[in-house]
Amino acid sequence: MFGGIPWQVYFQRVLSSDTAYHAKLLSFFAAAGCIIMSIPPIMIGAIARSTDWSETNFFETGKYNPEECGETDKILPIVLATLTPPVVSTIGLGAISAAVMSSADSSILSAASMFTHNIWSESISPGSSERAVMRVMRVSIVTVGAIATVLAIKGTSVYSLWYLSGDIVYVTLFPQLLLVVHFEDRINARGSQIGLLLGVIIRAIGGDTGLNIPALVEFPGYDCKTNTQYFPFRSLAMIVTLLGCLVGSAVFADPHPISEEEEDTPFYKKGKSPIISSPAGGETIDKLRLEDAVFEEDENAPRNAE
């Protein structure tokens, strides 16, 4: 459940709302829309379950039903191809293919954009030029596309991949969203990176049955016959990410942070360029506190509109 909160596609719509009321309204309508949109898949599955496949073209291929031949993950195209007229089948499969391609390229682009702007430009290389950022963006698109292709090949079903995406979001993004919203003054970029790294490591050593990745660590309650982890190691990884962010942020905290009163000074609001002069004469600017400096208005500095 918590893995379904910090989705990029959701917050992209929320942050684009003009008011907080509209963002809340959008969230409630989205929840109702998810419930409504879950009805067609349920109906398709019920129809496939109750169908006498011996009376369809699917039986002519030598297979009894999709469940016996292990093709339940393809039940949607099978139902459209065998239980609907050719015109409906062609239009339906074409619409599904177009929707899948649209979702795939938008997901790859959004993932590459988030890495480039939120991680590379903000933390790894803040002073990068626009050309360097574009190069990183292109490399990120290729990398994300390659990773997605490997996951699609190794995945046993679409549902397992969807579940894995929520799993990863729960472990890596939910703790950071929680801290940024409720404990903004206790979190920073270095702490977030440390927490993210620790959480990914804990999650990776637990393995994944959907991708046939063996577990490197057998947590308590591990079933050797089915290679299943019954211990809630995903929640453990989430807690490790949360604690790693807090501890890492405390270790790498700025010893002299700028207070809210200093940020609200007229020099930040009205476009005044602060010219710092040392009252002691011999101290460097790096050693001066903001309250000890003397600010003078620079007439050549650009001014923002009042």
C-alpha cells in the first residue's frame, strides 16, 4: 500500500495542480478511477475462467485451455483473439499495443529525467553545463531502456513486474518522501544517498522469485523448497533506508545552516547583491557568519518585481 504513494506519475499531476484543493480532489477522483478501471480486467478474467475452450479456435491448436498450457499471463490477447469478432480483436489489440508503447516510452523518459535532474544535476555534478546534462540524459535513456528490456525478458509475468515496481518504490522512495514532508529540517542530499544505498543493498540480498534472482541471505523463516522469504525483509529494507537517511543527514549536516530569518532578508527578496566586508579586517569571507557581515546595496544588481 505504501509503495503506491510516491509514484512519479501521481506527483507529477499533483504538483501541476494550481491549488492544494484541486490536488486533493484529483487524488480522490484518481482513487475512484482505479476502482472503476479494475472492473474490466476482473470481467475478462471471469469470462476466461468460465469459457468452454473446447468450443473455440484455441482448442484447435491442440491446447485445452490457457491455464493448463501455462499461458494465463497472455489471457487478454487470447480472449480478444478467440472470443471476439475479427474487427473487435484487431481494434482491441491495436489499442492495447499503442497504450503499451506510449506508457513504455513515457516511463523510460521520466525515469531518465528524474535521474538527470534530481540526482546528477542536484547531487553528483551541480555545476554541469547544459550540454553535459543532455549527454547524461541520453545515456540514462539508453541505460533505463536496457534495464527495462532485461526485466521484461526475465520476468515471469506482468503482474510480478508491477508488484516489483511497487516493492522498489516502497523500499527506496517512501522513506524519503516521509522524511521530506514531515522532517524537512533533518534530511539532506548526502543522507538520502546513504539511506538509498543501504536500502537497495538490503532489498537486493533478499532475492526475488519473480525474476528468478536467488537470495544471498536467508532471513528467518526462509523456505528452501520454494525459495521464498517469509520474513518481512522489504519492510526491514524500508526501515534501514529511513534510519540511513536520518543518520547520514545528521553526520553530513551543515554546522552553520542558514536560518529562515536569514533567507527572508530583503537582499534575497529584492534582488540586492550582498557585498560582504569583514569588520575584523583579516578574516576571510568563509569564516564570517551572516549576522557579522555588513551588507551594501549594489546598484548594478538586477531587481525583481515587488
